[in-house]
Amino acid sequence: MSQDFTARAASKWMEASGPDGDVVISSRVRLARNLSGVPFPHGMGPDEASKVLAAVKSAVAEINRDNPLPLSVLSLDDLEPVARQVLVEKHLVSPQHAAGGASRAVVLREDEAVSIMVNEEDHLRIQCLFPGLQVAEAWRLASRIDDGLESRMDYAFEEGHGYLTACPTNVGTGLRASVMVHLPALVMTNQAGRILSAITKFGLLVRGLYGEGTEASGNLFQVSNQVTLGQSEEEIIANLEAVARQIIDQERQTRSALARDMGDQLADRVWRAMGAVSNARIVTSQEAMQLLSDVRLGASMGILSGVDQRVLNELMVTTRPGFLQQLAGKELSPGERDLRRAEILRESFPNRP
């Protein structure tokens, strides 16, 4: 796998084939792991970072001997800044990881359902991303990958504490599970803040589109567990899924209420968004996310027909600054990106009124 992978938008989580895909865009499970006897990344020197990367490459090579879907190791140092930005836009690495550092790498499966950050905050961040509400399925795949790596590397682990991690909040299982949810109706009716604040009582966090420290965009939110110590993996997964189903029910009920009480206004908003994405000549990044949110809502509620949800998911990536510049093969000014973004949107919705 070469840098060419950044020229395609498709990732497993974008398939729009998962359950409850009208509200849940994707499910992710991430495991934080460190190697025994090696300082955490923030305390490592270049030689130690190189040692970690070499151990990962060796383990991956062994796993690939019996793996029908092989893993590829990409050094971030070998990627141009814009290619690293695309990895962030596809949710395969964190913004912090893409910023660079000694011997940083990402391990990817061809369908990008598996993404392992090497030498980020921890030596390993094993991620699995699935479409729709499939947290348990993502956990099972992450666990298999984790078992394969652990059988070939010595993890930092202590009885009574579990897996040792750079951040104390990850000690224990080292498991972070999250769902990316689309909540336009709750946002429109000013209920999103109250509901998302309430779920913190269940030990969950709400973050923006690209995780910690980022803002919500396009009515998309990430909901994840906060506690990793003192709970089993199964308990963490079950708790997140239970809360996710409550969020799904609230969003669907609010959509139904909007259709009943403000049907004409809702349809007008959706059709205006469709008119903009299929005709506009200049579209900013933030505007594109909001327009796509309204189109997604219209498609989910049957106001619009013939709109492919997978196309909408891919547009969340192809209209982002990094991907636009990767496609162009050069740096683009903000104005040039706005022009190209509008062109991509028009091409994605041909023959629309």
C-alpha cells in the first residue's frame, strides 16, 4: 500500500450498510497498548521509538502469513503533510499523530476497517471502524488483532491495574468505544445539548467530529466511554450500545415530530440544501458539512429519493481540505478549495432539480 491510498475516499465505515445507519454513521473501538520495558512515547528517545516500530513491523509480518486481509505499515515520515491530513479526515489517525514525531507510523488493512497508530500517545492504538451501530462487532475484530499482536510482543500489564497506558484514564482495559451520531433534529429543536449533557451521568463523553479538542460539525457528534478501569470490555460495550439506542430513539422521535408539526418548513430546508449542493459554485468546508447534514436528513426521512448514503459518507471526506489538495496534487488556497468543493458536490448529485 502506497501513498496512493489517500486518493480514494472509501473506507469500511463509509459503507452505510450497518444497522441504525440513519442516525449512527460509524462505530469505533480503540485499544491502548504499550510494550513492557520501554518508556511511554512522551518519554522515549529516537532509538526507543525506532525499537517499538521495528517490533510492530516484525509482528505484522508474522500476522500477515495467515491473514487473508494483510496489514500494511506506513511511516508517517514518508507521507507528505497533506497525505497525513487525509488520514485524519478519514478518521484513521488522530490530529496529534499526524503532526509527526519520531518513528510514527500507521498500520492499515486494505479496507481500512483496521487502523493501528504506532508511537502516538501510547506505543499502539489499535482501532477498528465499522458502519452503523456495530460496536460489539468492532470490538471482536479489535480483540483478534490485539491477541495476534500480544502473542508476538510483550505488553506492559500489571495484575490489579490491567494494561498500563500513558494517560491514567486509559488504564485497565485500555478500551475506548465510540459511535459517531448524526443528530440534526435534536439540534434543530435545541434538545441536543440537554440530552448529550445528561449522558455524562452514564460515564460517557461527547466530542467533536475528530475527537478530543474538536468541535461538532454537520450535526455530528462522537459519544464514547470515559471509564476504562473497573469495568470489563463487555460492560463498556453494553453500556455504550444501551445509551446509543436511547439517543437513536430520541432523534427518531424528534424527526417524526418535526415531520408532523413542521413538515413544509422541514421539506423546504432539505430541498434548499439539495439545490445548493447540486448547483452552487462556491461552498466553504463548514457550509458543505451543514448542507450534507440536511440532505442526509432528507434522505433518511424519505423527503428525498435516490440519494446514496454511502456517497454522503464519502463526501464527508472528499470535500475536506486535505483530500481536495491530495486530488489536485498541489496546495490550494481556501478560495480554490471552495470552488473545487462545489464542483465535487455538483458532480455527486447530477440531474437533480
